Amino acid sequence: MEGKAGDAFDVEAGEAATGGFGKYVGKLLPKGFSGGVAKEWFDRRRKAIRPWVGFVDQRKFSKPRNFGELCQRVLRNLDSYQSNYIFIFLGLILYCIISSPMLLVALAVFVGAFYIIHLRSLESKMVVFGRELTRPHQMGLAGAVSLPVFWLAGAGTAVFWVLGATLAVIGSHAAFHEMEGAADMEEIIMEPV
């Protein structure tokens, strides 16, 4: 089926698959803001993701034999599956935000305050009590305006829920997922020094 003209998800010829949506997001960002560093980091993380099939393969889960093996598994899996774990963390944050309407309202107030302050600073310099506000002070003002709304929305609870869920999911995966090449590792550990 052919895409409609002006379709937001349509990827034009010669454009990267991630660029179709990116050009629309770029219009929303303030002038002079380049998300180059964040985009590079996100692209590196996306490319470093290990296959999800191997990540959730039930045959690769077992109980560690002792505390030493548990520590080795956790360290090795955190290193091997770091990008997968980051995307799980981001998914839990997204779930928490979407499932809480008040948190969505609080985020809208936060973004709105930033946007209004940005528009005001473009028109003229912001002066409060006879002092000109610098960019960091303006962002702090936007945060202060939206802080009561975050408090009412229960953002603190959401933060602790995300941290707890992340530690439970990632910690259990890292502890019980067998290390790749475990047979080779066992030989290395068993060799006399």
C-alpha cells in the first residue's frame, strides 16, 4: 500500500529509517539546540543491543552454584547486556508515565513552563526583582513552577517504583542468566596458578 503524502511515518528515499520521525521532532526543539550527542548515544545503544531471543531464552537461566558465581554472572551480564537493560529501564519509565494521567499532566506543565519561559526570553531579557535571569535560572524557575504539580502527581512514588522495578527485573536477569561461554570460563577458573 502506498504511503500518503505528508505521512509522519513515511520515510523518504535516501533518508535513514530513524530520520523520518526525527525531522518532525527537530521542529519542536528550540533554535540552537542540537540533540546530536543524545542521538549519537541513543544510536550507539540501539546498535549494541544483544538479540532479545537470547536475552529471554528460558534454557539459559539457572540457579548459581555459589556466591562467587552469582557475582561473576551479575558483573558479566551487566557488561554484556548493558544496552538491553537500558532499554528495559526506559520502557519502565515510559510505562509509568503513560499509566499515570496526573504524571502526564505534571510533565505537560513542566514542558509548558519551559516553553513559555523560552518564548519570553526570545522576546526580551527576563528580569525578576531588578536582576536579569540567566538560562540556568530560567530553567530553575520552570522547575520551581512545576514542582508542586509533580508533588501532587506523586512523582516521588513513581521514581521509586521505577527504580525498584528496574532493580528487580535487571537484577534477577543478571543473577540467573547463564554467562555465555560458561564452559570456557570454568576451565579458566579451574586451572592451577
